[in-house]
Amino acid sequence: MLSVWFRVIRVKFLLASVIAVSVGLALNWWQHHSLDPLDVILTFAGVMALHASVDLLNDFWDFKRGIDTKTKRTKMSGGTGVLPEGLLKPSSVYRAGVVSLIIGAVIGGYFVLTDGIIVAAILGFAILSIYFYSTKIVDSGLGEFFVAVKGSMIVIGTYYIQSGQITLESIFGGIVVGALSSLVLFIASFPDHDADKSKGRKTLVITVGKQNATKLFWIFPLVSYTAIILGILANLFPLVSLITFLSFPLMIKSGLGLKKNFDSIDMLIPYMSSALIFSRVTGALFVVSFLIGL
């Protein structure tokens, strides 16, 4: 049963939030050479709870709307399959999603008390957007934007909790992480295009059409790489942050593969995977650059 819950929470995708928190922590360490251990633990716990809530509520609403019964499930798209297969009750998944949201909110509440109004604003945005993500937000075509903002705010919020300030470094770091996270959601929405569209969802791929959307792929890594270069030129990031460009071949592979196979789910799977790996490797290298750039 535990493996089923891990599946519905999509544990492997939680790594995006792990990287986002790690960027905020590494950036603070690079600048101030200090970390508060309790705050580190609570930040990870709170962010993981909020991320799990998104995935749980998304699975619930996709099942209730009949989207997951019309998609072809892959390791990158089409939902977890837990509810269509009857492995868990929809009500149980919904309750777990709400409980996770409450846990994240309570931990966030602690930081509101210790760090003030800025954390309250970030937390308020997170709670509202998480609860309405799978209905209002994705139906309005703002899914990719939400994920980008979410990733950015995790970096900024983590850095703020440790340092007590919001700086250009944390904002640019947030942009890097946010764009990388949004890229994964973007390419994973190609196989779900027909099912999403039939049930009223409005992803970026649906808005512009599959073929045109393949051209938009390049915008996400361009934003991340540009933010890194500008950060280095402005002395916001260490020069060694250029190691993030070691992931460049993965980005090229994913983009070219998407262009050729955007309309074939089976053929697209390897390129969705390489886009995921590109995102994670770039983020991890970004973290490492702050740790070795002392």
C-alpha cells in the first residue's frame, strides 16, 4: 500500500522542489556561510508537503473529470493511474491532498511568525494556487506560469528564511529554477493534449497547437541559461555556475526530438525523459556551483 501512495504522490517529481530549496540554501551558504539547521529541516518538510498536495489533488480532479480515463499513461504523463485502476479511493486521495496542504500551511505559519509578512504573502499565494491549480488555474491556461512562479518562490522564500532578505541573486536564482520546472510540465502536456482539451483544460500546448508549441520549447531553457549568464556578468553568481551548460546536449536532444515526434506518444517518451533529466541536472549543477564557488 505504501508503494501505491508513493506512486500517487509522484515521488520522483518531488525532486524539483528539493532542487528549488537546495538552490536557495546553497545561494545563502555561498553568500553568508551560514545555515539554520531547524529552518532547513522545516523548509524541506513544508515544501515537500505542499508539492505532494498539488500532485494528490491533481490526481483526484483529473479522475473526477474523466481526464485520466482518456489518456495513455506513460512514466512522464497521463496521471499516475492509481485511481483509474481502483488502487485507492478518490476520497482518500482528496483527503490526503488536503491534509498535506494543511501540514505545509502549518509549517509555513511557523515561518510567518518568525519571519513576517513576506513569508505570509508567499504562503498565501502557495495555498490558494495549490488548491485551485487543477481546476481554475489549468483551465485558464496558466499551468506553466504557475509552476514557474512556484519554483521561483520556493528559491526566494528559502533564501529569505535563511538570510532575512530578498536580493537580486535570489530572484535570478528563482527564475532559473522556475523556468526549468515549467519546461517539464510543458513537454509532458503533449501526450495529454486530446484528453485535456476534451475536458476543458487549456494548457499552453492546447492554446497554440502542438506543432507551434514545439517552437516554444526553446524559450524555457533560454530563460534559465540567460538568467545564469546575466547573474554571472552582474557578479550575482560565481563564474563556476557556467558548469550548468554541461547539460546543454540534453536540451538539444529534447528539443529536436520533440520537433520530430510531437504527435507520437511512444516516440516522444525518450525526449520527455531527457527534458526531465536536463531540468534536474541543470538544477543540481546550479546548486553545486554555489558550493564549490566559495
